[in-house]
Amino acid sequence: MIMSATTLNYPKPQKPWKPKQKDLIPTYIGILAVLVGTWALVEFTGFAGKLGAFASVIICTTIVSSFLAGRSRGRQAAKNAAVASIITALTLLAIFPVISILGTVLVRGTKGLYVGFFTTDMGLASVNDPLNVGGILHAIIGTFIMIVIATLISVPLGISTAIYLTEIRGPGSRLIRFLVQAMSGVPSIVAGLFIYSSIISGSGRGFNGLWGALALSILMLPTVARTAEEVLLLIAQDLREAGLALGATQWRTVAMVVVPAAKSGLITAMILGIARIAGETAPLLFTTGGGDVTNLNPTDGVMGSIPYAIWKALISGSAESNARAWASILVLLVLVMILFFSARRLGKARR
Amino acid sequence: MTLAEAKQINAPTPRVITTKPRTSDKIFRAVIFTGALSSLVILAAIAIFLGLRGFEILAREGLSFITGYEWYSSVNSDGTASEDPSVYGIGAMLIGTIVTALIAVSIGVPISIAAALYLNFYAPSSIRGFLVGVIDLMAAFPSILFGLWGFNVLMPSGEYWAKLLHKYLGWIPLFDVSTPFFSRSPFIAGLVLAIMIIPIVTSIAREVFSQTPLDRIQAAYALGATKWSMIRAVVLPFGYSGVVGGAMLGLGRAMGETVAVFTVLNIIFQANFQILLGAGGNVASLIILKFGEASAEEIKALMAAGLMLFLLTLLVNMLADLLVNRTVKQGR
């Protein structure tokens, strides 16, 4: 009896700020006006196609929303509403290419895939052979080897740069920070040309995977250094002081306290560095020679890589090679996205 | 003896505090310092080696290496020489580099600023993280992917837009064409580059805008500003130099881009300011184009071209970093 009484008397939660049906009428009319206006623009003017329809939706939304806001709240509000819809539209425009790229790669890339694509190389196949002949095993192996070497070179250098900037803060810190930033803007082709001019050109040495890895490590170093610096800056100062207060030397503090505390962040830095170089093409064109046969030795003979395989398929221009390029880029994109999302995951776990 | 004098006499001289680093610390600092010098060493080595290899050509051509429009090698790749002397000038390619990069910046930067404003001030918090992730993911896309996509997907649409621009705005000299050939134009290369620089410019603009002092934002709202008038009165003036820096960083990226430009651009040795016409160039794609069958002498010329590209992008990047750092530091 008591229970039913309480349920009966229990007041309904009220939301006085909620717009009433009457207040929503202009909004409904607005949506209707946008739909009609878009249809009219697409039908009677040159705004054909997907992007044209998008543009006409934006134009109509801008006009209608600013009219509605202006009618009730004056000119400033009208301007505000118009700008809001333009900014939203431009943001959509910014992410539109991502959707288009992902969609295209998925649709076109899956056509060229088959099991043998991952287990055979192009040694006995030409780029114009049908799609069930040949694969990119050599390229996957080559990319893997070069990434490992480049990581072994640039991660120690990048992390020591970061440690110098955050822990030692010695002379020239500002200059080094500035140079690292400037280095991250060095065009990838310059890195390749540099390795070519300093090591290969005129020396009689041939193309091989090691030189490619050296060129890649130049591009990887600033990414690792900058991310690692940010990570180390996030480590609480208390931890360092605690280490020093226990009588540890700076070396012990950094090695036993700071670096372990920043471990996941430093791994993120490494992964971001790898993601930066995994798809680099231009430096490899000057250094690796881009072989078609599986080659496990980075110091001897030309070595293939996924970007180079895509490049070769792209410039040969036939329909089969184009399909092969799309399939290879699907593999490359999956690799890059795995790296990217694992870096994000680690980054989130840290915060 | 006055009190002050007495104090002076009795006061002990302050002990000089010194730390004597242990040997382990000395070694540690030396090792880390050596590692930290790597960026300086690499940048210097790039300039030295490219300069060394390209010096012969630079000395011979002099200023005409930058201003000349001709690129002709008298030595063929099989070693036979023709009679005309070789001429190396990257003037047309430098102009092409700047034209495509400027197109990229003028399309990409407004979009990036809008996206950064949206992410900071408009986006509902539920989708902000997702959108930031999407734009960051775009930054991780390899440049050959943009090249492939630009060539296969964007180019047909780009040609259509170019024709529309020409049809309606052809009376502006910039959008005029001498022959109706719209394929593989600087405009399309600029579009691809614009898409490529959106992530970096957006992330810098976002960071700069997020540094806007909160009290100024709240003061603007308290004075009755709408969101847009707040942005115009507070956020944009505050972030101005930082955003200019971000735009320059994008400019530097666009100047140095190789593969994506090479796939969508028709490389012709002439100064072309008609951006819709299918003829253009870019120093980086010149190097790729000529490298394959270059003679030893031409390789040296390509090294000199690489040096010019390196110095140009380095200059642009350093200016950009100065501008961005200044804004980010003065924030909250």
C-alpha cells in the first residue's frame, strides 16, 4: 500500500529549459527550407555531383540558419550562425579526403589481393603480369629490415637528444631544440640525395638496404626526439628530486627513475617514428635500388620495399600494375594504421 | 664600533657550493651530449656534402642556376656527348615550386584554420576526440598514397573544377589558359598538396588557439559577445603569428613534397603562371625525373638543385618555428 502511494506521488522530473513544440516550429521550417533550397540549387544550377550537392547544402544551411538567428536575436546573432555553419562545412571538407582515401584504397586494394601476394616476390613476374602471379613478399621483408635498422639508429639518438633537452639542459639546448624542429621539415628527397651524395656517388658502392635505412633514420630522428621530449617533460619533477634526494647520481636517476616512468611514452615516440618512415618513397629511390627478388642481406645488393614496389607499379601504368599498386598500398596503409592506433592507445593509457 | 660594522665582521663568508660530478655522470653527460649533437651534425653534413658535389655546377652557372629556365645535359646517359654545351637552370622549377606551394597554402590554410576553430570552440566533446584522431591519421598517410589517390580519384574531379573556374573566372589572368589543356596542372598538384598540409597546419593552429588566455575569452563573453565576435576579437588576434607560422610550416612541407607532386604534375621547363594549364614543375620532382638517366655531370647539377631545395625549406621552416614558438610560449 505504502509502496504504491510513493510511486504515485513521485513527481516527474521537469526540464523547463527544454524547447516546447511551439519553439521548434521555426527549426522545422528551416530544415524544410534547406531541403527545398538544396534541391532547387542542384536541379536548376551548375551544382551537380557530390561536391556540388554538398556545397548547396552548405549555402542553404548558412542562409537559413543566419536568417532564423537574425529574426529572433539581431544582426550579430545572424553573423554568428552563418560563420558557425561555414566553419562546420570547412571542417567536413577537411576530413572528406580521409574518407575518400580510405574508401578508395579498401575498394580497389582488395581486388589485387590473394594469398600468394604475401608469399611470393616479383622476381619471376613482370609488373604487367596478371594479378595472380607474383607478390610483394620481397617488399614486405625489405621494408621490415630497413625499419629495424633505422629504428636501431634513430631511437638511441632521438632519445638521447630528448634527455639532453629535458634532463641535462646543458649549453646549446635551445639551439638543439630549434635544429631538431628545423630537421623535421627537411624534405624526404633531400635525405635520400644526401645519402647518395655522401656514400654512394663516385665511390663504386652500389645501392643496398642499409643506405636506405640510413636515409630513413634521418627522417625518423626528429619525430622520435620531439615526441620523446614531450613525454619526458610530462614526468613529474618530484620523481627526479626523489631520486637525487636518495643520493642517486644523475645517471642513475635518469636510467632507473625517469626513463622507466616514461617507458610507454618512449615506445609511442618510437612507433610514431616508424609510422613516419614506413611509407617514405623518395629517399629509397636514391638509395635502395628497389629489387624485385627477396633479399635478406641489407649490406649486399638492391633491396625492395613496399613504397618502392608501389612506385614501380605506378609508373609502369598498365591496368594490372595499377591494381597491384592499390593492393600494395592497402598493405602499407594497414601497417601504418596499426602503428598509428597502437601509438594512440599507448598515449591514452599514459594520461 | 657601530652595530652595522660589528655585523659585517662577524658574518661568515658564504661557502661556495660546488658539485663535483661523479665519473659515471661525466660519461653519461658526454654520451647524451654526443647523441644530442646528431641533429646539428646531420644538418651540417647535408649542406656540406650537397654543396661539395654541386659546387662545380654552381660555380660554372653562377646566378643563372637559379634564374635560368633551361635544363639540358650535353652528355647522354650512355656516355656520348653532343655538341651543344650543357645548361643547368632551375628557375622554372623554383617558380613552379613556389606556385604549387602557394596554391596549396591558399586552399589548405583557410580550411585548416576553420577546422582548428571548430575543434577548439564548436565541436561537441563527444566527437572532438574522433575528429582529432581522423586528422592526425591523415598526417600519418604516406605521401605516395596521396599521389596514387590524387592521380586516380582527385584528378578527374580537379580537371572538372579547373574547367569551371576557367569558364566563369577566365577573365582573371590567373585562371586564363593559353591552350585548353587542363590535365596535370599546378592547380591539381596544389589541391593534392593542400590536402597533405591540412593535418599539420590544423594541429598547429589548434595548439595555438588552445593557448588563448581563458580570462580574455570569458571577458569577451561577459561583454556580450557572440561566439564568432569573441573569436574575432580575442582568439584570432592572439593566434595570428602562430597561425602564420603554421601556414609557413605547411608551405615548407608543400615545397619539399616529391612523390605526390611527381605523379599528378606535368613537368615542363617553362615559367608558367597560368595555374590551370597542364604544365608546371617542382624542384623535388625535377630531381626524381632526371635522376634515373643522368650523367655524372647532371647528377652534380641535381645535387646543386637539392641543396637549393634544402636551403629554401630550411629557411621557411626556421622562420615558421620562430613564429609558432613565440605564440605558444606567451599563452596561459
